Amino acid sequence: MPHVPRSTSCSQDQEINITVNVADLTSRALGGILLWETAKDYVIGDLVYINNSSIVTVFANGIFLCTADHTSSAFDSDIANWKALTSAYVHEQSTPSTIWQVDHGLNRFPSVTIYDSLNKVIEAEVEYSTANRVFVNFNTTMVGSVYCV
């Protein structure tokens, strides 16, 4: 059975047993990040990743810390049980306009990346109105998306 000493001055009985069946390890057991799922039991300290492509939510991709033991429902209604560690917001602009109003709700001044309808990064004037609102200004009408991180 392999052992790893905690320090160079520890005795034999202070060693840590690291023999583990790796097939039994889970993301939770390793302190890893789980993909958020509905109808799942979460405990304080769990870390989850929100994948906006698979979950209908106003929250974009991000990592959240569980703050209360609970069984998940819809993430939007479950948000009181989570604290954002990383957060982002995606704004979709489907109506052509020269001014896009982006209400991201991140309560900070995020970095902004703007994409056209072909998912190509484009340049525009970005104006921070408040810690929760950004305006994106163009010379011509545009559609596309804004990623706030």
C-alpha cells in the first residue's frame, strides 16, 4: 500500500494512505466541477458549470458555488442557492439596429466581444451606461450578438 508523508518530519503512523480505486472517483469527490442538471441533489460547496446551450436561462456559461443543500429545479428559480464565481451574459440582437442596448445584470463593467450574424468578431463603439447596461453603437444597422464576460 503506497503512502505519502505529510512532511519530511512525520512518523510512520502520520502518513496519508493514498490508495484509491480511481473508478470510484467522481467530480464531487475530487472537488471538481459538475455540469448543472435539473432534479439533482446538490450540497453546500458543490461547483457547477452552466452550459447555456443546454439550459434555457438568462445566465450564460459560468461556474457557480452551491450555498445551500437542495434539489435543483430550473436554474433561474434556483439561483438563490448559487453564487457566481465566473459569470457572463450573451445578448442576441435579432432586430437590425445601429444602437444595441445590452442589459447584462452582471453588476460590473464587463469585457465585451461583439459578433455579427456570421459569428465573426466585429468592431463597434462600446459605451458603459451603468454597471448593468452597455450600449453598442454602429455606423450601419447590424444584427448579431454581444458576449459580456
